[in-house]
Amino acid sequence: MVCPRAAEADEAAREIGTDAVAVQVDVSDSAQVKAMIDTAVSAFGRLDALFNNAGFGGAYAPLADVDEETFDRIVATNFKGVYLGMRHAIAVMTSQGGGSIVNTTSAASLVGMKNLSVYGGAKGAVVMMSKAAALDYAEYGIRVNCVCPGVTWTGLAGADGIDEPPPDRQPPIGALIKRWGLADDVARAALYFASDESSFVTGTALAVDGGYSIGAHGGSSAPPPRSH
């Protein structure tokens, strides 16, 4: 089931195939998130995996230059949205005997990035929330893990579509692996966490950042983030 906020939900479902269901959802709205979970259970009979992947970059500025309205928008999507997804999914997963929750955070949740204090703070909060939830719900067979992408060629970095190839130039942020991250890189990590292949893994934050967070460039400036 695909659940974007944008109107392209139906088109995305058609590209996946006849078994896909599309639901538009604003992840900061509890009623909409609950309806999304209920629709998944109604369509498929159970909820085996939830991938909280909605994100909003927001301001690219020092902390004191970020106004409260922008702060609230960043936190509503990047932190509250993940909380709501987890809350409503866990209610189903505890009753059915388990499941896997995968949360997208960011390399900015692992190292400090100049001008991304609010975004990084929200993403870092997701990592800690995920680890604590992994402790809370392990006895119910629910695993909770995080994928932490670096600069990835998606709408957040300026791509017009998922199939658009990245530019020939190197990404504007240092990484040990000298190429753009791709949506597929993140998707494969999420699929691993969602599947039984990671049945002995929980409470983990996996960097999918080309080595940025451990490299010599860790903590340097990031490009201006955009919504994705």
C-alpha cells in the first residue's frame, strides 16, 4: 500500500501493479493515519510492516533563524508523523502477534550538520523513539529499526522523479563512496528491515549514506533540504 500526501498516489499504485492500494494521507493528522492503517488491514487482512518514510526538510538556517511556524511544520512531519504511524500500527501488530516498523531518519540524526539543527533534532528524536519502542514492544514480536540516508537523489535533493538519473557531478556533500545515493539504496535497506531476513535485528539505526557519517567530512554543511 502506498500512502503519499500528493495526488500522485493512484498513479504510483498503478505502477506497482494490481495488488497495490493507494491512500492519500497527511502523516501529521492522527485520524488520517489511523484510516491509513485501517485501510491496510481491511485490504490485506493484517499489517506486517510499516515504513514511515514521509519527510520535510524545512529551513536551512541556524537554529535562532528558524521561526516557530517552520519548526512546528518540521516536527509535525518528521517526528509527530512517525509517532502517529507507530502508535496506530502497534495497536494492530500487538493483537496479531508481531510486525516490523521501519523509520526513515537521516545522516543528520547521526552527526551534526550545519544549518540543520531543527531537522537533525527531529530526525535524532526518531532514532531515540525507535530504540525505546523496540524495548517496549519486543515481547509482542514487534521490531523497530531506522534507515538513515545521506544525500539521496530524490525530491529532497532536487530530483523531479524517482526515475530521473542523478547529475554527473558529485553530490554537494562529502561521502566515502563517491556517488549519489539512490532511492533503491534506501528501499533495499528498508526491505531488509521489513522482511524476515532481519528477524534478529531491532533497535538499529543503519546509515545508508556512503560513509558520510563516519568520514572526514562528517559534520560539514549540507545542501538546502526540500520536501520529498
